[in-house]
Amino acid sequence: DSGVTQTPKHLITATGQRVTLRCSPRSGDLSVYWYQQSLDQGLQFLIQYYNGEERAKGNILERFSAQQFPDLHSELNLSSLELGDSALYFCASSGGTSYEQYFGPGTRLTVT
Amino acid sequence: DQQVKQNSPSLSVQEGRISILNCDYTNSMFDYFLWYKKYPAEGPTFLISISSIKDKNEDGRFTVFLNKSAKHLSLHIVPSQPGDSAVYFCAASRGYSSNTGKLIFGQGTTLQVKP
């Protein structure tokens, strides 16, 4: 158990809909990262938050947004969903001066 | 542009023997490298890391070697056990030189350890 929790574990929704994925980092970790793993792709970095502020952005679509709340949990919002958004979405956290990231179990999103 | 590459999609070894997983990178600005293991339906699990100022790091059965001039790193698992069967991802970061620890991942290598 990495200490990072993600909900829900599975999500099935229709094209055009909007969903919210939730992540709680390990206790004390200030950084939260979101990654996407599509069927034939490796893990792709989406976005990082550090103590409530956006720190870095990857190839995140404009239809996607994220935020980190004062209690340090983070939410990834995906809107106007397309079939190609079906993927595993992982959250990871890190703390202090360490660059090791600890991953949650992921949310499997299926868009039909 | 794939900055981190794992050219072997799969590897099969006998229990007790050495497993060697390889990873190449193109960006000389990477200064921190990590290996993760992933089982199906689970998130990646951190295994071992190495900073660019070192050329070797050991943790139990796992050793990572870094060759900066060749932009190559490898993970050695000795001895290999059936429970090591999983997908292994190499990842790189510019953590020390940038304000972010975002990871760039390779495509993964599926290791099968046969009893």
C-alpha cells in the first residue's frame, strides 16, 4: 500500500459527459501528479500541483483540468469526453526533497 | 519524441538467474532516474532510483547502473524470483535542475520469471 488513494476505481460514462477523479496523497506529501496510461501507451504526465498551486503541465488537453485543495487532495476533471479518453488515470505524490513518486491504484475510465 | 526508451518489450528468465532490464534516454538534462514495477490492475510501485552523480545504486536484490556517456541505465535483479514477474518501467526526471519532479516514462518491459 503506497498510502495514495484514488476514487473511484472504475468509471463508465458516455461520450460528451464530464467526470471527476479524486486523489488523496500520502500524509505530508505536498506534490500531486496526474498521469494517463492509454492502452498502447506508457504513462504520460498530465499535470503537477504543489501545495495548492500548479507547478508543471504536460500534454494535458484543454478539456481536462485539475486542482489541489487546502487539505492537499486533488481532483482531475475531464469534460466533453471522447472515446479516446478511455484510459487508466494515476495519481502520484511526493514529499520533501525526494523525487520518488508513490502511485495510487488508478482509476479506469471507460467512455462508451 | 520518445525521450526514454525501453527497447525490449519482454524478457523471460529462469528463476534464480539474473534479469537485466535496459533503458536508454536522449535528454542529457535528466538528472534523476527511477525504476517502477507494475502488476496488472495496480499502480506502479517504486523500486529503486539513482541520481546522475552516481553510477550505481543497490537495494537488496536490485541494482541500477547508470552510464551517462551512453545515456543508458539498466536494472539488475539477482536472483530473479517468480514474484518478480511484472511490467518494469524506467522513468527519468529533471528534478534537480527544474522546479518539477515530473517523470518521463519508457514504454515498459514485461518480465517473466519461470520457476
